[in-house]
Amino acid sequence: MTLFESLPPACFQGVIPAAISTCSHDGTPNVTLLSQVFRIDTRHVALSCQFFNKTKQNVLENPFATVELYDPLDFTSYRLEIRYERAETCGALFDAMALRIEAIASHTGLTGVFRLRSADIYEVLACEKREGFLIAPADDPSPEPPDPRVPRSELKCLHLVSQRTARAPTLDGLFTALLEALEEGIGFRHSMVLLPDETGSRLFAVASRGYGDEGIGAEISVGDGLIGMVARERRSLRLSSMDSELRYGRAVRASVQATGGRRELVARPASGIMV
């Protein structure tokens, strides 16, 4: 197994944004942050292309680039040497990468403006761990061992959820047991269960945990915001850098407004509920 194949999945979750370095044909460098780095197989990655005019222009002139990835658990840095191959604007890979960006766009009123233009495919030529990127202090204490009483693996959590829900005597009890098991099993302190109305166009929260009394009864239209987008597409969506993603979307919205593009913007979703 190569180093690239063994990179921790957390490196590709965007908790710490990755950076791409490119160079134009005349040797002018350019460095920018990436929204997504998607590992396709043992030799390829896909990078999200939204507004990267300079980056895209550079790789069309000079296809070689480097990407810096970071493991958010121990802050290890990895450097990928990559070569641009092609851009995809449709298909399963494009749809999977586009959903995340469309959800942020919907939540910030940028539908149709803030969107994935292409999933750019690169061949991974080399992968190296950057030694000495971080040096731990001499008095750095050893991490505490995990508490064996807390089931953190997916299988243990599934077993816990199955046990709790199977014992629920009522529907309300089932929802409560489900959310409690998710918090106990994998640490989900904020969660909710939403059901569609008779028309299937709106979702209503029928159970929640971590949101207080305001959680129950919250509603959102299918297709609006993060929850609405996931419900419309019927796909799971993981956003591990929510705060930075929303700041990015709001900054784009402010820029569009400042340049006279108000007509292209839509109203933000009325409900601000989030997972």
C-alpha cells in the first residue's frame, strides 16, 4: 500500500482547508485554498473548481501542481504532487461534490451563483509526509486513553441504537431513544428527527436533542438550506468545516451585492435550523 492510499480519511474532510499551488507558463506562482479534495482511487483525486480562474488557467498552461493536506487529529501535513488530466461537469462524482456546495449556496441565498463548475481530475504522481512540520513541546503530556465505557465505533453504536429503539414502547419513545443513543454512542449532542408533511414539500422537527424547546416544531422547505437540500437529493452530506464554509458563502454574497448583482441572489431560507 502506498502512502497516498494509507492517508487518513480525515485529511479529505476539509476540517483544515487544503491548499493548491500552481504555476503559469511564464513561471508566476499562485497559491489558494480548496473547498474539496476528493480521493477517487489509488492514483487520482478530484478538486472542486468554483471561482479558481487563475488556478484553472495555470493548470491548462502547466498541468503540474502540489496540494497540501492536513490531518486534523494530529496536524500531520502531507504533500501531493499532482498532474491535471480533465474536468468533469456531470456524473456521479460531480453530483456528489456539487451537493455540498449547493447546500451552502442554498443556506446563504446564492443558489445559481455559488456552484460547482467542474470536478477537476488529477493524477497523483507522488505523496510525501512533511517531516518536522510540527514539533511537539518536550513537556507535551501523553494523550489520555479512550474511556472503554463509551462505545465510539460505528458497529458498537449501531448495536446500542438497535437495543434502545427495540425497547421503545411508543413512537415518541423511539425517537427519544434514538437521539439519546446517538449522543451516548458517537457524541452527537445536537440532533433532530424531521418528517415531511402531507404534501412532501416541507419538513417538521418532531424530536430534537440539544436545541432546547425551540427544536420541536421547527420547519423548513424541501430544497432550502442544508437540511432541505439533503432531503431533496436523498443523499447523506457531511460538512466538517461548517463555520468556514458559511463564512465563505456569506463573503461571496456580500461581494455579489457590492458589484450590483442583487438580482442574481435569492432570499435566505426562512428557517435557520441546522444539523
